[in-house]
Amino acid sequence: MHRTRVRIVEEALDANNTLARANRADFDRAGVAVVNLMSAPGAGKTSLLERVVGDLPGVRVGVLEGDVQGSLDADRLAGLHVPVTQLNTDPGFGGECHLDANMVRSALGALPLAEIDLLVIENVGNLVCPAEFKVGEDVRVMVSSVTEGEDKPLKYPLMFRTCDLVLVNKIDLLEHLDYDLERFLYNLDQVHPGVQRMLLSARTGEGVDAWRQWLGGLVRDRLGVPA
Amino acid sequence: MHRTRVRIVEEALDANNTLARANRADFDRAGVAVVNLMSAPGAGKTSLLERVVGDLPGVRVGVLEGDVQGSLDADRLAGLHVPVTQLNTDPGFGGECHLDANMVRSALGALPLAEIDLLVIENVGNLVCPAEFKVGEDVRVMVSSVTEGEDKPLKYPLMFRTCDLVLVNKIDLLEHLDYDLERFLYNLDQVHPGVQRMLLSARTGEGVDAWRQWLGGLVRDRLGVPA
């Protein structure tokens, strides 16, 4: 039984990878850089987007919002005058806990790819399954809030191991927490040695410039424009 | 395609429900009350257990720890001199994002059911799939940290709708957050009108007595002992 189950899962992941490559080819043709943005619920993905998407000089941004239900995050971003597309995962089950390549593919027609340079895909809040499904992204960015504790890289290693940038958010709360930042960074290096990381606070704006510049650099690299 | 997929999922949930009933029958025979404890990663499930499991007069507690990988939480609880059993969900995939009835069933042989009155099953940190799978519990308790924002009931409605008690944790941080507690409670009542809720802080101990008494009452009800 166990063997059969694993084979089914592997086939599902193979199909997902094929669709992710097709998405990636479409993004490439359109000249769009794509970020898969992931985190636990409430870590601050939308707040960190609010801080930057309206303020990236020369970069036209679009957002694809993944949620089990509702459009709360899309509504928050709509005021920033960037195109936002909502993707809900609830039909057919209690709700899918992640985006997969086929879901993103189903949204391609609704995305204004010819009018944007950067697409940010905000995944469902979850530290497990989103890491298992490529959706056609260039890079993976994850947000880890200091309120979640230092042990998260060790408990959810695939998420931390497969991302290209870790945004350590809510550092304005550090003085009020029993949180050992050095221990977190040590745990992070245990599962993903040397991965790029930024300390920031969506609330106060501290460190947000580096995140904004990183996104700008990503698009320049993609378009082949010197900084 | 979509229709087929839904049918497969429904069959999987049917099988899960059958196994959950079998687990429940075994727990009933042993006279053990069972709590399925759920939350997002880092909301404070283990910290709230540390506060109470060693200090429930007349109640013998056991814990089943569900994690993708590792035994960090089990190690934390081991010092409290209660039996702790570790269940890891990582074999065969990148890691299952939830416990299901069959996983709990596979652990039954390792649980000292004859020697405990209360089993707390600490689920994988995730607000989506754990809510979809019964494991044989009497009650579901979820932890929602105030650091996660007021919108979570609306974004993860199944989790909030299917629980019997909501522990609103980390209230010691309220003064440092832009968090509207009244708005959270309003959202909670939108998806689960009148569900029991407790405001507490695992860090300071505020409100923890009510949580301890609630667990004691659960066991007394189960054993038919008057309070």
C-alpha cells in the first residue's frame, strides 16, 4: 500500500513539473520575472508586498493572490494600482493548502503578462506543501516571522532549503520576545547553508529598502539591463 | 477531470472517517479523552502544553507529537515526565502537512492508553489540511496567535469552524501590535458563532488557568466524575 501511494504522488509531482515548465516558458516569452512568495499564515507576505509593489521605479508589477477562500489580500493590494488576480483553492475539497502549476496555469489568461515585468505569486499560507510544488517561478522567497520561534527551519526543512531568499520579518518585536535570532540563523544555515537573508519589519519599514532593491535587481537581471 | 479528482478525494476522506471511528472506539474502550490540538506554525501549541500537562491534578496525560521531521517538541515535553510519542510525516513525500486517522492508528501500539486519562495529539502546524482529517478525537482545540492578524478566521474558515475551543495566544504582545482584538472576535463569530474562546499568554501565564481547568473538565466529563 505504502509503495503504491508513493508512486501516485511521484506521478502527480512529475505532471506538476511538466506544467511548471510550460508556465515558465510562457513567462519567459513575455519577459516576466516571477517570484513565488511563501510563508506560514500571518507571517507578513501581503504587508511586505504593500511596502514595495507600488514603489519599484521602472518596474511594472502584477500580483497573483492564492488563498483558500476570499479576496482579503487582493483587496488590500488593489489600492496600490497594480493588477491583482485572485486564485481561490477551495472548490472540490475543504480547500487546497498550496498552489500548484495547474492552478497557476488556469490563471494565465487572466494575467496581463504583456503589461508587467514582475509577477509576484503569493502562495497559500503554509510551510509544508507549497514548497513541494513548482509553479513556474524564477525564484522562491519565503517570509519567516520572528514570532514563530527559532526552530522552524528544522521543523519545515524543505521550505527553507528550496528558497532563494529568506525575509526575517517583524524584527520590531524582537525586544518583546524570547527569541534567539542567532539560534534561528544557525538553524537556517543547518538546512540551507549561506542562503541569502534580510532582517526587516513591514510595520516600521526597517530593512524594506533592501527587499525593494532585491526585487529591482531581479527584474534587471531578467531583462539584461545593467544596474 | 475535475469531477474524477473530487471523487478520489471523497473516497480518501471516507476511508479516513472509517479509521477515525476505529481509533475513537479504541480510545473509548481505554477511557481516554482525546484532544486534537491544531494551529499555524509557531502559534504556541507546545508552549501551551508545557504550561499545563505536568500540572493537571488527578489526570494522567499523554502526548502524541505530529511533525514533518524531527522531535524538537517531543524533546521539550519529555522533561515534564509525561509519556510522549513522536509521529513523523516525512516518509514517502516531501512531508505530509497534517495527521490523518491512519497515521494516528499506526501509533496506537506505542501509546500507553491504559496508563493515561487524556491524550493530546499535537498536529502538524498548518491551518488548512489538519481540519479536513478526523483522527478519532473527542474535541478539537486550535491556537490562534494575535501576531497572525485578525483576518485568519475568514481566510481559513474550515479550521475555525470545526474546532470546539479557540485559544487566542500571545496576548502579552497586544500592546506592541496593530491588532484589533474586537475585529478578530467578530471575524471568528462570522465563521463559528459563539465558539468558546480563551485569551491567554503561554509566555506570561495569563489566562492559562482557564485552559488547565477546561482540560480537567473534559476528562471529568469523559470519566463521568462530578466536578
